[in-house]
Amino acid sequence: MLKIRLQMTGRRNDRHFRIIVAEHTAGPKSGKYVEKLGFINPRTKEKKIDVERAKYWLSVGAQPTVRVYNMLVDEGVIDGPKKNALPKKTPIKKESDESGDQNTNSSSQEQASDENNTEKTDSENSSDSMKNTEQESEGGEDEKSE
């Protein structure tokens, strides 16, 4: 599958990007690409995209990355809204109405009490088994000394 993506060029702290068409398995640093469509310099905001070739590669089935998609929307190659290129965060859950929560709270309290009961029994069981082993070891010593 072909991808239209950015390839980083330039030196440290002075990056430039090429807009290229490459096979999705080829790494961005490998330098292997099918065609160069343009470039972007984020420092000077200079941008050049070959619109005709971009339309051709999109018609052939090349998939743009999110950042390249947004650039093509800016240039008017693709019609549609921009996509969010930032990582997705999980939404914060808000508390809903109290009337709806009362039913869920009562069931959650029951579950919590059940969990506490099982935890107590587990701890009681472990302490009982410790006492049993101590008693057995003490009883064993008494029998040996007699």
C-alpha cells in the first residue's frame, strides 16, 4: 500500500520535510520513495506541493498520513474537514444526576461489601493456617523432647 507522508531532512534544529509517496513498509529514513511531491519548511512557513501529482496518487489509492491530509485540505486538493493529528486522550467521566446514581450506588456498595467479606475470609484463612502450622511445629517439638 502506498502512503503519502513526510520525510525529515535538514540538520539538527533546522528541519525540513519532503512530501513523498512511498511504500508503507519502507522506513522514512531509508530514502526510498516512489515520487517526491513537494516540501515544507516549518521555520519559514514555505510550502510547495505538486497538486496534480497529489491528485493522481490519491486517485490510484495512496493513503495520506494525518498531517499530510491536513496540508492537502489547506491546498484544496481534498474536500472535507481537518483531522486531529494530536494523540487521543481519554475523556474525564463526570458524575451524572443523583437519581440515576442511587440505584448504581446501592449495587456498587453491595459489591464492595461482598469484596470486603471475601477479603476478610481470605485473611482469616491465612492467619488460621499460620496458627495451625505454629501449633503443629510446637506440638512436634514437644513429642521429640519426650
